[in-house]
Amino acid sequence: MIKPYDALVESDVDLQPYNTLNISIMAHKFAAVKTTTHLKNILAHPQTKENELLILGGGSNILFTDDFDGLVLHVEIGGLEVVKETEKNVWLKIGAGENWHETVRYCVAQGWAGVENLSLIPGTTGAAPIQNIGAYGVELKDVFEELEAVDIATGERRQFSKEDCSFGYRNSIFKNELKGKVIVTEVVLKLSKNPELNTSYGAIQSELEKRGISDPTIRDISDIVIDIRNSKLPNPKETGNAGSFFKNPIVAENIFERIKKHYPEVPGYKMDDDMIKVPAGWLIEEAGWKGKVVGNTGTYRQQALVIVNHGGATGQEILDLAKEIQASVSEQFNIDLVPEVNIIR
Ligand code: EPU
């Protein structure tokens, strides 16, 4: 028997607690999804087919610009389970709704290495593969084994290997061909019992030296990453933000050299294909935006790449600021910044 829709979903819910930019907007329909079965029941309901769907994890990479006239599915599927173990590795299956940072700290406490550099990234574990989260020299793809998702059209479970996910810089198949087509329900990570720590990132190295640590543990790295992030990025519980608002642009060498002529100090990191990644934060700071307050919004005083909600900002105000920043970076450097944040119009 088909359940009444009201038993499965709520109506007219304010999404402010569900997005870290703290934007108050209304969702026409909303459901907190606790299990895969619950999810399948919602997807199978005829009324769901009439609604536009939006899948929400921790809401830490999303900008709402208007009320959402469809159905928001807030994925709250939990669970942590070791599914395989060898002398060297552990395969951990994690429910998509598990908080990412708590998952990281659990691994750190167990002595399982691989995710310590990704400490304190806001959001859920299910959202981590969507944009292939990355920080301090490590990306999710480095520890990713496989994931399970539910196909929105058919309601069937689908497995995805690492290759299937087509991971790239802040990118995956789930932001492209499969956008809006599947919902991640479980992620399996392959962690290491014999840590090979990644301390290549300059800020980690200098912090280790400062603390006189020559043989760091997984916990040392995690603690240092937490301290670095706390010093550079605003805590979303205090100041609304969605982390880096734009991606770091990757430009050809000749474009980089052209900028360098006028700005000899421009930072750049060579990629495998000889292209150069330029920190968007530097471009935005150079364009005069760092720490600027514009109405209820602005950029963070310690990190120009982070747009903040100083309180009461609307999504449209934030979008307007983002556009102004894009225009001035484009005018000054002839580089188009692409948002990293998912903008819902
Ligand atoms: N910079 C400035 N001014 C600023 C900010 C940065 O000049 O206001 C320059 C500095 O030269 C600095 C460099 O940019 O050395 C890099 O800055 P940072 O180390 O803060 O890293 P990022 O490139 O701005 C990326 C990720 C972050 C991740 C950090 C650390 C992207 C879009 N962002 O930021 O990820 O935490 O590296 O690995 O790739 C996120 O995705 O939301 C995020 C926070």
C-alpha cells in the first residue's frame, strides 16, 4: 500500500539550519532520510515524481538564492562498519549522512591513516565524493574504494568503483553526467594501518618544525590541520560561509607568465600537465576584496576566497557580491573565476 505523502515528507521547512551560509529560505517539501529503504519509499511515491529534487548533505557547499519549490532530501543515513581487513589495510563502510570530520577523528583514534589531512572539512561523508574534497595535499580519491548510490529514476542500488567516479580537481561524474540522477547512500574508504603521512604541504611542514615534531603521528597531522583551518577559515557555527567560494583557476603557462610580468610575486603551482594552478584567494585579495564588508556579506579577513554571511544576508546578496568579485578579477587579470559552491537559483 502506498503511504500518505504527509507521512513521508514535511511541508514548508526553513532551510537555515541545513546550510552553512545560514541563508533562510523555504523548501516546499522536505524529508530527513534515515535509511535506504526510507529513501526508496520516497522515490517510489507518485507525488515525488511531480517535484523537482534537491539532495542535501551537510549544506556546506551550497548557496540558495530563492525559495525552493520542490522536494529537499536531507540525507541522514548513518553507520560505520569495517567490511574488510588485512595486515596493512582496513576498508570502512560509512553511511552517507555521517559527519565527515567525526568520521576522520574516528579513523585517527583507531590509528587508520589516509584521511587525517582532510580533518575539519565541514559536510557529510556522502557529499565528500561529489566534489572530491581535498586539502593539504590529499584528495578524497586517494583513499576512496567504492560507493553505493540509489538511482533516482529506477530506485535501484548502484555500485561505483573509483574509476566509475571520474574524479578530478573538485569534480566527479556526480557533478556532470550523473548530476541529479543518483543519491549516494554509502561510501567505502581504504585506510592504511602503516601510515605514510603526507606532510608535503608547506603550512603542515612549518607547523611540525615549530612544534619540534620530527616523527609525526596521524593524530599530530590531524591536530595541525585543525589548527591551520581554524586560523584561516571561519567556523560556520559562528560566521556563515561555504569554504572556498570559487575554484582555483588552472591556466596555461603563457597566461601565468603574462600575469607574472606585472605581478612578480604571483603564486602558482605546476600541475602534471604543465598547466598552472593560481590561488583564487590571491587574485581576489589583489583585486582589493580581502576582508571587505558589503552590506551583510563580505570576504573573510584571513582568506579572501571565503565569502561570509555577517548575519541576515540573502542568497541574492551573496550571489551579487560573487559576481562583483568575478567581474573585477576578470577585468584585472583576464581570468574567469568559476564558483566551487553549488548555486541553486
Ligand atoms: N592567498 C592569498 N590571499 C588570500 C588567500 C590565499 O594571497 O586571502 C594565497 C596565498 O599565496 C596562499 C595561497 O593563496 O599561500 C593558498 O591559500 P590556502 O593555503 O589557504 O589554500 P587555497 O588554495 O585558497 C585550497 C582549497 C581549500 C583547502 C586549502 C588547503 C580550493 C578551491 N580550496 O584553498 O579547500 O582547505 O587549499 O589545502 O581548492 C574548500 O574547498 O572549501 C576549501 C576550503
